[in-house]
Amino acid sequence: MHYNFDEVVDRSQNYAAKFEEAVLHYGTNNVIPLWIADMDFRTAPCIVDAIKARADQGIFGYTWRTPKYFESVANWQQKRNGWLPDVDRMAFAPGVVPGMRMMLTMFTQPGDKVIIQQPVYHPFADVVNNTGRELVVSPLKRDENGYYTMDYADFEKKAQGAKYFILCNPHNPVGRAWTKEELRKVGEICVRLGVRIISDEIHSDLMLDGHKHVCMASVSPEIAAITTTCIAPSKTFNLAGLQSSTIVFDDVERKDAYVAELKKMDIARNNCFSLVATMAAYEHGEPWLDELLVYLSGNMRFIREFCAARLPELKPNTPEATYLCWIDARALGMGDEELKKFCVEKAGVAFGEGAEFGFGGSGFLRLNAACPRVTIEKALTQMEKAVHSR
Ligand SMILES: Cc1ncc(COP(=O)(O)O)c(C=O)c1O
């Protein structure tokens, strides 16, 4: 290992949302914060160097996006996923969620149906509800081993008349890396019913234990023709604070309309640091990422072994992708508010609250495992003590 993911980095002067905003969500920041999805690891040195070199120039004026920028995004996709997206259909977004919100506002009407599969990253429901569109939920199916699959019959029934399907690929929080066959099945339903797809692939670089990411737009030409893909280096390289993502549109007309809207709001440019950081990440960050993935798999294994041996009341899943572990805590027999209060007040740990992820999330916890193993060990040991002294 060249990189030390065991190092505990002091984030107290980092203005980190996971500490500062914990007060808003959990009533205290005196907790181990395993909720919001960013990493406690220093990013790849090549990215830090690129940002430092840019900072040393001392001029932070308006930034022009060199063609190399989207080329680096395209080349990365080809190298990692075997999918070469068209740079002419790429556009900048200050984040995946704001990009999604803009697409819904621009390409659907109030009251139009948008379908999602819960439990899922809760801003999917929020963007639909907050834009006055009608939220349609097709629940995922969960087997007794905690393995999730899509319910195609339910999806087909509910997707009738929907304008968009927001797909989480791979899936946060249940950790599925959807296979080509699964994507084909749900994609063909969308083709048949005339439902366009927004495929959120923000976690697609975080593939664990040899699982391969399949880009929805690579499944078939028919599916590619209705699929807009959202990608970003933010989860992969811990750059969420730089706020830059890429949207690969299904056609040039929609891309042009979207970019025109970005320009009207004067948010079409990268900031100077996200520009160099993204290129550095995609051009030179691969060795760092490959080591990170090994470390993350080790963290997931540690969680499973710890819970099996010392905390059987918590049943963690085995995520195929993402750094998020989805834990079934229903054996504790608590309601959602009680569970949250218990974790925060008795164990001193802030997990993501399962209920926030919608249908099927009640009684679950989401643990962000992108931190040194010692942090996870401390959090689980505190949980163990709290649970066994109830
Ligand atoms: C599936 C998914 N999409 C989007 C985001 C957030 O993206 P952004 O910060 O670019 O809006 C997250 C963050 O956790 C996520 O898990």
C-alpha cells in the first residue's frame, strides 16, 4: 500500500458538514459522524498537488473550461467502465442533485409523474416533491439475506404515464451494482412506456470485491437514446466540496437547452479548483482509487465480522459498490425516532437514518465506512456497549 488510509485526519478546522451540521440533524456534534456521504481520507496526492499549484498562481478569476476537461471525463469512463460518452453531449453541473432538479424543471411539467425505487438516496424524492411533480415509488425487493432486486412487474405497472425514472446505479443505500441484465429489463420497460431515464452514477467508481459497473447508457442503443447519465469525481476522490459534476445528455438539443439555462443563472463555469482537480483525478488518480477500494472492502468485512461476533442485533449487508453499509437494526425493536435517539445519546454515533430513504428504510441504519477502520471500531464498540447495557 502506498497510501495510508489508516491515518486519522483531524477535521476540526475543516468546516466539515459531517461535524458542524450534525447539530442540526442530531442535536449535537459530540458524536462519531457516520452519516453524510463524504470520506475522512485525504484525497489523492496528485489532486492536492494540482490544487496547490493552481493556488500558487494567486489569481482566482473566471475560469474557462478547456476541452481537455470533458475529454478527461470521457477517457476515465472508457478506461474504468468501457463506455465512451460523447463529449458534445456533456455539460457541467454544480452537483448531481441540482442538475437533476434543473432537468425535471426544464423537461417535465408540474404534476408529471417521476418514478424512483425506494429505499433510495432521499434527495430523489425531494427533487420530485419540491418541483411539484408527482412522486411514484416502486419498492425494491429484499430477500432474507438482505439482497435487493428490482420488482419489474410493480415497476411496469407504476411507470405507466411517467415522464422520468431516476435510477440509482449503483444503488445508495442498498449497495447493489446492477447487472447488465437487470438494467436491460428495467430499461426496456422504460423504452416501451416512453419513460426517460436519469441514471445517477455518482457512486460508479466505488466498486467493491471485483464487481463491475455497467453504465445504463451502454446497455443498448435504444436505452442510450432515452438515458441521461450523471457522474462526478466527488464521491470517488472526496471532492464534494468542490461542487462539480458532469451530465451526459441523451441528445444535443436537451444539452443545449440545459446549458443555456445554466448560463442564464451564470453558473455555467467550473471554479478554478474543481477544474484542475477533476482533470488531475481522472488523469492520474487511478492508483490511489484502486488502493482505496481494497481498504473499503476491508472495512466492510470488518463491520460484518464485528457484528457477527459481538453485535448480532445489527445485520450489515455486503455492498457490491459504494462506501455505504446498510444495516438492518430491526432486531433492536425500536421505532425510528427511538433508534436515532438511542444511537446518538446512548452510543454517541450518528448513522444515516434508514427511514429517510423512504419505503423499506424503517428500522435500518446507513453507516458511512469511508473512514479509518479505527473509527468504525470505536463506533461499533460504543454501539455494542449501549445495546448490551440496555
Ligand atoms: C446517489 C447520490 N446522488 C447524488 C449525491 C450528491 O451529489 P451532489 O453533491 O453532486 O449533488 C449523492 C450523495 O451522497 C448520492 O449518494
